[in-house]
Amino acid sequence: METLLIIMVSVIAGVATYYISVVMGKGAVFGSAIVVLISGILFQYLEAENMITVSGLAVVATTATYTGMVAQKNVANLSEMAAAGFITALLYIASVNTFVGVGGRLGTIAALACFSWIGIKKLIGGSAKPEEPRY
């Protein structure tokens, strides 16, 4: 259940950031900031009220927002962003106890997720040219 919740939070936070950034045209920093602010408040409240037992979901959301800051030429639409968010969750789960407290860990996870998605697209026959956005 904990793993599923981490995956859901990661996908939703990444897609929300990408949507605010690209579709709404508000920019990557604004998109990330809004999602991090909301998730930080929401998950802190839910943990305090014992509505959820998984700690650190705000950290997962923050990591996914860094993934959501990806350029549109690398992640062309919301479906691709959901896939990149899924990869982010897997990398987060795999490295949750690695380099705890070391600066740059969350951004590194996000960068690896983006690079992985770009590599997967090329492996399955995606062109090197960016696609037209389809939301």
C-alpha cells in the first residue's frame, strides 16, 4: 500500500507541475512551487491527523515536481509526464535510504527519471525530433 501511495503521489505531482508549467504557461518554477506548497501543507496535516501513516509524501511530491520541470521538447505531453513521474517514484523507492541528508539527491532522482524516459522513448522508436504537444 505504501509503494502504491508513493507512485500515485509522484505521478500526480509531476503531472500537476507539468500542467501548470506547460499547458497553463506559468513556468516551471511557479508550477513546482505551487505543487510543493500545497503538498507540504496537505501531507503535514494528514500525517498530524493520523489520516495517513506514510511519512515523507511531501518529499516524494517535491521530487516529482522537479521531474515536472522538464522541457516540453523532452516530455511532449501529459501521458509522457505520467510515465516520467512513475519512473521518479521507482527511483525514489529504490534510493529512499541512500545518501539521506546529502544535498541534491531529489534533483538527481528527477534528472535520472527524465534521462531514463528520454532513453526509453528512443529505444522504442521515438524520433529524435520533438513531437507537437498533444494534451
